[in-house]
Amino acid sequence: MTRAWSTVATDEERYRPLYARVLGLRFVNPGGVLCFLFFEGAVALAVLLALAELVSWWAVLVLPIAVAAMVKLNDVVAEMVVRTAAQVPEQERDRFRRQMEPVIGRARVPTSARALPGGATSVGSLPRGAVPPSARAWPGGATTDSRGVRYHHPQRATFDHPNEQ
């Protein structure tokens, strides 16, 4: 029984775990350990919850069925995604790939961007710990520059302890 959209070859079908074959998974291909966790893990969790009297004993039957339904739903969603992607023309795929490529490089900052409004020098050109001339002092040692951005002066009190020197 071969399917047109199947991603697993028919020769490999017999080597797949029983859980994946019973559910008829075509796009999600869980391995043996994952299938063990899906089924036996769900049964063990349900038994533990039932022994702790947090759920009724019906959970031993319902929980593995619910997990299997979620795995099958994931397979159906993966099938829809693959079919939708196959309908996108190659030109659109190339454009998408070009847009998603990471851009690595350095940003160049023009020298005119380093001067603050009002003729003040840039903060980067001041000595360490110096306050720009356009900054205004606030109580507790906090200062603000000409743009209204607040920052902390290292030789003054901190924001957490305003009375500390």
C-alpha cells in the first residue's frame, strides 16, 4: 500500500516501529525510543496518576489514546504543510530564501552622527565616567541627556540606594 505523498519507502515500512505503522504516520517518523515513550510512557504515567488517586482508572486507557491522537494530528498538519509548500512556485521559493539569508557585516556610522544636538560632543568621546555638558542632574545621581534618556553616573548614588555615596 504505497501513497503518493509518503516520505517513507515501502521497503523501510516493515522496519518502522509498530506504533508508527498502526497510526499510519506518513510525515512524522518517530524512532523506536520515541514510540516507546509515546505509548508505554503514557501508560506508565496514567498508572502512576491512577495509583496516586489523582485520576480514575479510565485514564490508563484514555491517556495513550489521547497521545496517539495528538501524534496523528501532528502528522496530518505536517502533510498539509508539505502539500502547501509543494504548490509554491520555484521563483517564490528562491525569493524567500534570499530574504531569509542572514546579513553579516559592520554598520558604518558617519562622523556627523557622533555629535549631540546643541553642539555638545558625543558621549563616546568623553573620558570614562564624565557627564556630557548637555546632561541634567536628577535626584539620587541619575542624569538625563538632551534626548531625555536617563542613565546612572558611576561616582554618584545608585538607583537602588539613593542615600548611598
